[in-house]
Amino acid sequence: MSVVSSKHYINLGGSEMIVYRATPDDVTSGVRVGKAFRFTVEAADEAAARAEVDDMCRRFLTNPVIEDATISVAAGAPA
Amino acid sequence: MAAVVGVVVFPGSNCELDVVEAVGALGGEGRLLWHGDTSLGGVDAVVLPGGFAHGDYLRPGAIARFSPIMAAVGEHAAAGGPLVGICNGFQVLTEAGLLPGALQKNAGLKFLCRPERLRVEAGDTALSTGVDVGTELTIPINHFEGNYTCEPETLAELRGDDRIVFRYVDNPNGSVDDIAGICSAGRNVVGLMPHPERASHALLGSTDGLPLLRSLLVTAGALTG
């Protein structure tokens, strides 16, 4: 990503705008904007960990009426 | 004895004092309740007011539903007690599972703050008892996430059981079926995006919210006999 114009960044008045130009890499890899929540789950096994995360997704992290959650398990770094 | 309406204050609530004032003007007693308490203190009815509880972090209502007082609010509703969620309060009720569906961002992706015309679509609820079906009311809205949505089966159920309490005359936010407010199967829990307490005095430009708040007092009084 590259910033097209820094002149449009107006902070004091309370309004903010930055214009970006997507580089070729971004066009193929996509850009994602959002919040990330990082937490550690301690569970006896993968199934238990999945169940716990699924419960958190349904009750808190997402609203199942308007949002979908997918859970994927990746090999973690050693503790 | 006057019916007592408890108004729950979350960090970021607004118009809670307006509700207390309007309830008092109608002959009831409004009492503020703190979200961190675990008891409702014996009130006859509960209002979850508007605002931005917990800053609307994550999603509006997502954190407030875990406030300590919400367990007592749920028990009050399960026992048939009148419970009304206004604006952010409606969002809290859907997040808590006390009303079905969800409120997503307005279709126009703009915050809306203006008087809006509503039609009363169902009677015999905590907020529409004694109000004629078909009555048109002008009551302010003040929200970004007021676009009601739900599963098709839920919508069919709401329609079939006459649980759509208010519809917008000119849908401002993209709500499915022009829904502005709904009620629970027991009709004692009502959620709506417009703010009746902001239309409770001639000085505010409209008194159209008063019949709704009077209904709340009537149902609260009926409960205590």
C-alpha cells in the first residue's frame, strides 16, 4: 500500500481521511481491515478446544444471526 | 401505590433520566438501577435505555448482556414482568436472547437522528396496551445500528403471532418488513429503536411517546395488582 496524499489528513478538526493506492501485491492478496482478538485456550485436546472456541463464538465473539464463524486449527509454536 | 419502573444505567447509557421524568409525569415512579448490581430491588417494570453501553465495543449490546444485573432482568422477563428495551436497550435484548433477531448497520451506512413516523401494529404488549392498532406516532430515532434482521422462519413467527409491534411508515434504515419494534411470545418484553421518552413533553416537540409509556405503567400496575 502507498499513501497517495498526506494533505488530506486533517486531525485537529476531528475528521480524518487517508487515501491509499493499492500496489499489485495487494490486488492479488487482498486487504483486510478489522479487529483481531488474540487469546489462548487451554484444553485437553483439539475437540475440547474447538468446542470452547465455538461456544465463545456463539455467545460473544460473533452474533450468529448476522455473522458466521469458522474455526481452523493450525500447528502452534511450542510453548 | 404507584408502579415503579426501574431504568438500568450502563456505562454509556443515555436518556435514562428522560425515562424517569416521563414515568413520573404519568404518575409512576422511575428509579435508576446500576448495571453492576445483581438485584432489581423489587421494581414492577424494567427499561433498558438508549445510548452506547460499554461504548458499543465489539457490537452494540454484546458486552452489556453480560452485566451482572442482566441475570435478574432475564428472571423478571421469564416471570412475565414488563421489560422494554429502547434503542441500545433493544440491541441489548437481542444480544441477550430475550428477543429474536439482530440489529445491523443502517442500510444507508449513516447515523440517523430525526423524528420518524411509526404505526402501532399490535396491541396487548407491555408498550402498546390501550393504544389502538393503526395509530400513527411521530417519535425520534437516534441510531447507527437500527436495521432489524432475522431468519425467515423468525419473521414468519413474528408475523403469525402478531409480534411486530411498531412499523416505520417510511423505512429509514432498511429494517426487514419495516420493523421498528417487536415483542416476545409472552408480549411482556418489547424492544424498539425509536425513543418514546424523547417524545414525552410538548417542549420536546411531540408527546406521542406518552401513550406507550402509559402502557408500560398499566402493565406494571396490573402485575402488582
